[in-house]
Amino acid sequence: MEFLAISTTASSSSSSFPHFPISSFFKNPNSNLISTTSSVLQWKYLPVKVLRNKFHGPLMCMRIDTSNGPRNGRDSDGGYAWNFLLQHKRRLCKRFTSQYGLFSESYKCIPKFWKYAGSLCKLMNRSEIRQKVSVHFGRLVVGVMLVMSLSVAVSKTPSAALTEENLLFLEAWRTIDRAYVDKTFNGQSWFRYREDALRNEPMNTREETYMAIKKMLATLDDPFTRFLEPEKFKSLQSGTQGALTGVGLSIGYPTKFDGSPAGLVVISAAPGGPANKAGVLSGDIILAIDDTSTETMGIYDAADRLQGPEGSSVKLTIQSGPEIKHLDLVREKVQLNPVKSRLCKVPDAGDNSPRIGYIKLTSFNQNASGAVKEAVDALRSNNVNAFVLDLRDNSGGLFPEGIEIAKIWLDKGVIVYICDSRGVRDIYDTDGSSAMAASEPLAVLVNKGTASASEILAGALKDNKRAVVFGEPTFGKGKIQSVFKLSDGSGLAVTVARYETPAHADIDKVGVIPDHPLPTLFPKDEDSFCSCIQDPASGCYVNRGQLFSR
């Protein structure tokens, strides 16, 4: 059994790290002799910068004054009494841990030692044993100092320097380590992954480093924590500021009804944008993007493919009615207006017929809350007495904009709980000071394309009993991402928290459940909406009583 007999804790955090010998201090518990052979275990050098050695389970050998006279340190024999101060029934050195640089190992080194304490103390009280121990103890200390000096000399040998590509990878690794919501990192050792990746993943070029970062993020099994190349990071930033380089399409999932082709549906084409000028219409189906089928493609993947550098081209296969179109579109910078509104008059006797203000919110960029306020003001000037807020196929955007828009409709109450692995971390609520339309009847329209900030808004209005929610269960993105810029201009979108609705519902992968379904053919554009509440013969008709009734 090998253990260190003089000190149970030693550490070094500098670039020079001491190595400690471990002597054969006690071999046979049934023997009356203590072996103090000072042979030193061979220590394998590792070219790293930091080494910290710890013995857990303290053991100390001290001289105790046993005389009744003055404390002169002598016992009745003119010597010292020795004693072992051991914690009762403790393990000596439960774990021996070496933490060095990028690596971490654990070794089980010593079994229970406390049961030998009595015999050791008796042995240490014998003068001849004390003398032997003193001699061999001195030899042991000299051996320790020798090995430490050799270790310091070896540690000054230059280790392999980290390359620029390694440093970029480590920058991304540290960002996840500090910010990611799941501190189990999907049940893996995050430090071990770093060790293995630096040892095994090729990082000789920037493309190889990007691939290594993407591979690392894939182990988290979180589709919303993703790597953004410099162009995509720049595009994401511009998109939240109200401008986007692409073809000017707002896309979503198609409404399920017989005869619907597989693909993604065009919600709207920005006026004057490349798609609009090519004749793409709302309701058209995108069958392929650059010859890649959209049958199983998500809207976030499709959005990435449609965006790109200004002046670059993208091929679209579009089905418009029975016609199949093959289009080559050149990407341009497109200004995005996140809000469209319409006043709908419901037929009724007299001049006091109901007036419904329809507001379609397509994204949560920096202009969103301001645009919603303008739409509410404009509709109120036309004496509306109810509102419909359409969040279908709104994939989210800036979290603060979602909070500000919720405040427009609520006089008071919790908007959302922000949670991490330890529970509720923060609460966003409102006292009604920002309310503009807190009393009129309100209906909210959602579908499976409603995600992220849209779900926060829909959940807040539903749980506070402020609105009736129509449609289908939403996407179920119950997590919040922050965007981090890396030193080379690339970036990371990182899940930093999850959220719960005011009723403490965790909607991740479940979605906000609506109060009522919508008719299958209910339109998604503001021009067709009015006909569905005006014409009882329409296939999408919903009367006013149904629209605002729970």
C-alpha cells in the first residue's frame, strides 16, 4: 500500500508543477515494523502547464506534549510523544486527483486506513522506532525535494503551442461552457470532450475548425444552438434590425388539407423584392431550393438557404396552382415590415355594426413593437371594438420585442418566467403602464409555424385570460437563445434559458395549445381575412360570437 506520510495536501497552480514521491510507508498491517523505504514511484511526465495534486482524507503526524509540567515540548523520557491525528473512520486519500491543463483523471489510491491508527501510534511511541522514522523521514523529504526540482526542470520544456485554429475552437467551447442552459451538456463530460477534440479533430484550416465546432454543438442535441459562419452571423444581425439579404419571402408550413403538395408555403412576398418581381404569390408552394427538396425541410433550414450574400443567386422550384415554375432569383437587401393591418366591418343592422381590427405580425425585429402600436392607434381611430392578432408562421425574433408587445394588451400580470436548471431565474411582468388595448375582445391565431417569441406572447395572452387562441398547437420552442460573436466574425446562437408561461407550463416540444381550431381553409393573408368573418357562405366562415368566445 503506497501513501504519502508527511502531508496530505499539496498543490501547484503555476506553470512549474511539483511531483511528489509516494513511499512504501506501510505494507503489512500485522507486522510490528514500519517500512520507510524511500524508493520513489516512477512519475510519467505530461507536457502540460498546470498540475494540481490532492489527497483527500487528512492525515497528520504530530508531536504531542504529554507532560504535566511546563510546555517545554519534552516528555518524561526527555523525548516527544507521537500521535496520529486521524478523523474517526475516515478514508485516507479517498481520491487522488490530477488536474492538468486540458485533462482530468481520477485514481483510487488508498483504501481505509483508520483501522491501522492504533498500532501505528503504539509503534511511534517506541524510541527506536522514532529514531528510525526520523532518519527515513529526512531521506523521504530529500527525495521529495529532488523529484520536485527535477520536475520543475522538466516542466520548463516547451509544450506544443495551441494554433490559431485551436484557439478559435476553444473560444467557442468556452462560450458554450459559460452560457449553455444545460450544465450536464446532454449528459456528457464537457471538459473531456474538449480534451478529445483537441487531440483527435483536425483543425488545420478554418473550414476544418468550423466543422469541429459544428460537431461539438451537435453533441448537445439542441437544434437551436448552432454555429453561424461570418456571412450568416451578419445576415442574422441585419434581419433583426429590419433588413435582410435574400429573396423577400415569408414562408411557413402548408395548411393540411387533401391535395396539398409537400413543401413549404409562401406566406407573403415582400413588395418589390426578387420573389415578388418574379411573380411568386401568397399560397404558392416551394418544392425545392437549389434542387434540394423541401418535403421534410424545416422553415429555419429553408430560411438559411434563401438568405445569402447580396448579388448571389438561388434556384427555386415553385408550384403555383397546377403550374410548376423554375426560378433563378438574385438576392437583394429587402426591408422588412413586420406588421400588416386591416379593418373589417361585420354586416349588421344599423350604423353600429361590429368593427374588427386585424393585425398580422410576421416577425419580432427591432421595429415590431413600434409597428404594432402604430397599427393599434390607426385601427382605434376607425372605432374598432375588437382585435385579431395573427401570429401564424411567425418564427419569433427578439425576445424583448415579444415582452413589449405583450404589455400593449395586458393591464397587469406575469408575461413569462425565465428558468434554468435550478428553477425560476427571472420574472417578466407588467403593471399596465404600457397598456394600449387591454379591454377590447382579442383573438390570437396560431399554427405550428408560431415559435419562440410568438409562443411567449400567445402563452401570456392565453394564461392571463386576455385572449382566445385559435388554430393548432404551436411549434414548441420553449427555449431562449442569445447570439455570441466570435473573434473571426462568426458566431454562436446558444440556448441560455428555458421559459414557462404564466401558468408554469413548459411548452418545449409541446407548444401552446389553442382554445379552438380554425376552419381548414382559413386564409393567412390580411386581404382574405375579412371575407371569412363577413360571408356566412364562405368555407372559412367564423362568426363574431365564435371568434371571441371561450
